[in-house]
Amino acid sequence: MVHTILTHPGGAHKDDVLAVCVLAARSGAPIVRRVPTPEELNDPGVAVVDIGGEHDPERSNFDHHHFGREHPPTCALSLVLGDLGLYDDALLFCPWLEPAEWFDSRGPKKTAAFLEVPRKAISQLHSPIDGTLLRSFARSSEHQAGEPVYEFMRMVGQDLLDYLRVVRERIAFVAEHAERWSIPVGEDVIEAVFLPRTDPPAEEPSNAVAAYIRSEGLVSTITAIVYPDRRGAGYGIGRYEDHPKLDFSQVEGEADVHFAHKSGFMCKTSATEPDRLRELTAGAWLR
């Protein structure tokens, strides 16, 4: 059982803060920001994060800075999640994790190249929420349970742990109930995943279907998703991964379509019959 979380002093970065958030959620241990002693590095009860020069999960040491230049992009959060057996799911279902690994181990220029965006986009996407938390964390050398910064960090860590637990439950639910549709449109075929209405209902149905698609390795295959509308008795129909040949604004004039987003990425319909849902999906196909 971890009784102390220790990380480096000075400026704080997203990877060490998130790693500490997860450990705080797991242990409720106080956080200390200073250089670890040899005794602390050898004590499994002291989680040493992003400092210490070694990665040894059995002794709760989670540093990546000694990895060679050719080592895959890795950060402190990667190491903590790996020790918890959650890294693979986090990499699959948390799209922000891989850029965080690149940014911390390769810097903003190479991260921008990896994301195929201009260098300035890295700064443009920075959130003031990130900045406030990082500065607040760096401002003090110790953080204890019950303090606002600590409790916010614990909430962030718990939310991530809960998400990674729940996403697998939702994937299993979709796998049990979903259908694969192949909808012919002229010479084309729309590949879709349909989740019927169930009792009890699916939680976050569109997100659950999207996670199922990723988990099954169908990202390059599926074009559309059809899922129960949480605000009505009908269904939502959306393009998966912004497929360029689906535009649901094309069906906004249909009597049973009560909302179609002007950008065309989804619509809401009162229709419940699978055949009609297939027709509406086909009607959005750009010919």
C-alpha cells in the first residue's frame, strides 16, 4: 500500500500531474514534491513519480527519463497505468494519451509532426483548466487529502479509473446486443453498427458503440452508427469518424426526422423500425 506519493519539485507537467492524480485516487496518500532519497526509492510504500532515474513498479518507481532516444514515446502516466494493467485500454480509448506521451518525451515540435498539424496548434489547443491545475500543483511542496487541489486531482484520477472500468462494461453490453448492417446504396455499401433499444437501456449509447468499434478493430470498416436516442423513443444516426460520404442534413426534410445537424454529422428520428432506419441512413449517402 502506497503511503506517500513523491514527485519532482519545480514546474509541473501534465504527465506527472495525471500520474499523481491516479495514484491519489488509488491510495489517498499525501503528495510531496522534492528529490527522493535512496531509502525512498527502495521503499515500495513511496510511489516515486517522474523522478528518480528508474522504472521499477515492484518498488513503486515510475520514471521514464532514463529511457533511450529510440524508446517508444512514454510518460509517467503511461508507467503508472501499465502497473495497474490499464495502459492498453487507455491507449485505445483515451485519444489524448498518445499525444501526451509524445509531448513529454519528444517535445512540441515532434508532437505536432506526429499529429500532422502546425507547431502553433499545440499552443492553440492548450486549456486554461490545464494551466490553472498545473500552476496550483506546482505552487506548493506538499498536498494533503482534504485540500482543494488534492481533492480535484483525486477526482480527475478517479474519473479516469472509472472510465476505463466502465468502457469495458459498455463494450460487453454492445457486443451482446448490437447488429452489423450492410446497407446497399447503388454500387456502394454502408457498413453500420445498430444498437437496439434495451431494458435496461444502454448508458451513453453512441459512445458505447464507438468504443465497441475501436475494440473490435473495425475503425476502417464502419461508416455509420445507429443507436437509441436518450431524449426520445426514436434513434440517433451518425457518421462514424466523420465519414466524408455521409451527410444527414440531406434527410432533414423527412417527416420522421425531427433534427438533423446542419454540419451533417448526425440526425435524430422518431423512426424505430430497422428497415426505416436503414432507409434514412442510405438517404444520407452522397452519391
